[in-house]
Amino acid sequence: MISDCKIISHEVISRDYRKIRFHAPEICRAAKPGQFVHVQIPSLSDRILRRPFSICDMEDDVLTIVYKIVGVGTARLADAVPGMMCSIMGPLGTFFPEPEDGKIPVLIDGGYGAAATLPIARRWKQKGILLLGARTQDDVLLTEEYKACGYDVRVATQDGSVGTKGLVTELIPGAIADTNGKCVFYSCGPNGMLMAVGKLSLEQNVECYLTLDHQMCCGVGACFACVVKVKSDSSPDGWRYSRSCCEGPVYPAKEVWYA
Amino acid sequence: MPDLSVKLGPLTLKNPVMTASGTFGYGMEYEGFFPPEDLGAVVVKGVTTRQVHGNPTPRVAEVVSGMLNAIGLQGPGVDKFLHDDHYLPGLRKRGATVIVNIWGRSLDEYRETAEKLEAESDGIAALEINVSCPNVKEGGISFSADPQKMAGVISAVRNATKIPIITKLSPNGAIPVFAKAAEDAGSDMLSMINTIPAMAIDIETHRPKLANVTGGLSGPCVKPVGIKAVYDAAKAVKIPIIGMGGIETWRDAAEYLIAGASAVAVGTATFTNPMAPIEVVRGLEQWLERLGAKSVSEVIGTVNL
């Protein structure tokens, strides 16, 4: 699906972070937690590629994206103002499956990875725990939104400026204990963190879903740019490259290749 | 209404617009945007004898008005391509006109791939021989380093199959020499240009932006290179030329036709606008109508010097 969507609002969250909202009824009706949209940045005419963003919210026909200014594309997006139109492809990719009855979602996010799991907190009846890791206070996002959904929010920062001092993975044993092991992990964040979360879930025998990706071009599986390594019985090496845009971005942790 | 069909040697297509290999997956990926059978042809991503992992990531880097890629010809292998519904059987069911891009690390791999496709050629309109991929160490571009070697590949494929063959040329090297060599070796058509060997470096880390170090440049920035290649080749050979490189709209496609191409392919533009190939078809039709042209052939090679 591809549609021209009007920007409704564009807010500064903090120096590096922005929240942009689009009127996008068709995308919102089709979207599921964990999926993404592929956005053509307005007035970025000398750059040809779209930019993928996790869907942070899709309630009431309003598509919300929370992003960090990291390069030329997001810097130009930050200049976009309400009323402008934006070409958006989506919703794209795989999504987070709901846990079976009696299991609690434990969301494990790094920085603005918290944007990708917010639809879980909003949509699913079963509430749970958010474990959010960040470098420092400024990178701690969306905690109020999670609390408003009824989530138990636990934060770890590397500099100790807010929450526990340390890595988000250090909060995982506590969450497993508090749910008596009856939990499912859903995780989005930097690759190193995801690999650690995935390995830990396998050791602890907890069902786990990771959001993996790589630089993306087409967003629909045609170009083979955004590949990540997954296990493969049919490959003599035991792994193959999987297109994270269409076979992912959400992967069961047990299918990911850790090396 | 102008007649959009084009005759490319032994091949007749309903319109002159195809996809460029590597930018349209194996043909079914864009099914949700427009019917692939509405194009002149779907040119699928490169296929060889076996499954190929491709290169490590990062595989792409964006540059001003273009991009570099070094995917490394990741693919399922010819057997899976022929039998799995995501590939040829899916396209056959839809009634799409399919051109299969083939490559190999050796003459034997080109031959074996062509033989397997020949054996189950139902629904395959042509083979496009990739002798110019800049992103794999063996095969690919090494066969386009000299015209004799390239001719060897074409002869091997020619002897293995009756399916019409297209030879895809690199923009590097003397286009008229390679174009003539391909024609003499039995190629029914030529396609050009493949991506241009290129490189980008991150000045913070001093590291190349691609894991493969170098890659192929594509996108709107390469169009003038492609136009000249087609113009030069059209003067050197009689066989039809499929022009590609930087086509985003019907205007770019029209420029290739005027330069001497008999058909065109849309590549990188599809990543930005998934509707680009089909929009080019409609745009060309309206252009021909405005010109009062009855067929595409009336505009081919009409450069006014």
C-alpha cells in the first residue's frame, strides 16, 4: 500500500528526538504492532531512498512515528511542517504475535526502540513490564505513555542519570522472577542489545521476539539490501541472509543466527 | 491509441518497459502495487546454478542522486527458481513475460544454468546474460574485461539454449567493441548499462561505506552515462538495445528511445516509487499519442544532430 498522508503535528521531544503524526486511515487500519512504514522525506530531492520507521502508534486513523535525528534524511524530516504531504508505504513487515493466555509481555527496548513496542502496550489487553535501556536521561522516551497503558516501567541508564545504572539486560532476571517465568519477550533496540536479549531468552527458555533490520532500500523484499543472518537447515553453513523488510523485522529469537 | 508493442529481434513485447535485474526481486515482490504482467517484461534478479549468500552488510550506501550497492547476487539457485511458487511458477501463473538474468563463476556455471532453464523454458521469454556485475569476485564483471572472454560466455549460453539471449554490458570499457563482439557471438539483444563501479568512504571512520569496499552506482545520476552508451552501441550494432540507467519517469525513458534503445528498463527508481515502471508505460503511451506516432518504432534512434 502506498498513500499520500498529511502531517498533522510535529513535536520536539528533546534535542535529538521528534514525534510526527500523519492522517493515515488505511495504514492505521491495517497496521499491527511491530510493523513499519517506509517514508519518502519531503523536499529531500537529491536523495532517492525512502526511510523506514517503526509504527509507534496507529489509533484513531493517526499514524505516529518517533524518530532520532541521525543523518541527512531525518534532519530534513525534522524541517517538515504540519499540512505537508508525505508519501508513505506500509504497513510493512512481520509483526509481534500476542502471547498465549496467562503469559505476560515483557518489552525490552533500547533508546527509541521503545517506539516500536508501544502498540503492544496500547492494543493488547494483557499488560506487562517495560524494561528500557538508554545511554542517558535524554534518551529515555515514552515512559509516560507506557505508564498510561498500565505498564510497569523499569529504566536502566549507562550513566545512572535515571533508573538503575547499567545495561537493560541486567533488569531481565528481575522481570522473569516477577512474572514467575510466565512471560514473553518483545525487544527492539541496538543490535548488540538484541543479540544479548535473544541469547538470554534461549538460555532461560523464554519465548522471545527481536526486531532486526539493516539499511533498507525497497522495503518489500526486492533489493536484498537489508539482510540479517538467520538459521537455515538447507544451507551448508547453517545460516542464510534473510530480508528484514519482508521476512522481518520481527524474528523469533530461536530463528536468529548468533555469531 | 498508439501501438506500444515492440519487436526485439525474436521477441515481441506488449510494451517497451521492463524492470532492471536486481531491482524487482524475483518478480512477485511488487505484486501488491501493480500486476507484473502489465509490463513489457519482468527481468528477475540474477540466477545461477546454486544458492548464493551474497555479500556481508552494509550492502548499500546512498549518495547524492544515486546509490551504491554490493548485494553480491544473493539468490535461491536455478532449481528453486524453477520450482518454488515465489519465483517462476508464480510469475507464470500471473501470465507475466519473464526474462531471467543469469550469471556464473565459470563458463560451466553459465552453461549449466542456461541448460536447466532451457529444459523448463515455458514462460521464459529471454535470458539476460550478466557479464558485468561489479560486485562478485569471480564471474560477473571478470567476463567483461575483454571481448573474447565475453564472447565465450555468450557462445556457451547460445549452444545451451534456444531461448533468445540478451547480453548486459558494463558502462566500463569501449561500448562499440563489446557491443559488436556480443552481436557476433550470437546475442539477440543488448542491455545497458549495468551499474558503474564506484566507492564511498565515511570520513569519520575512514571506512568504506560498503562491506564489499566497492559497489555499483545506480540512480538518476547515471542516466547521462547510459544515454551515451546506448547512443554509441546503436551506431555499432544492428541488434536491438534495451536502455537502462537512471530512468525515473517517461521523460527519461523517451530519452533512451531517442538515443537508440528499442526498449527500456526501470531500476532503482522502483525503490522510491513502486509504481514507477507502470507509470513509465502510461507516460510513454501519452507521449506517443501527443506526437501522433502510431508505434514506438517511430521514435527509436531519432537523435537530431
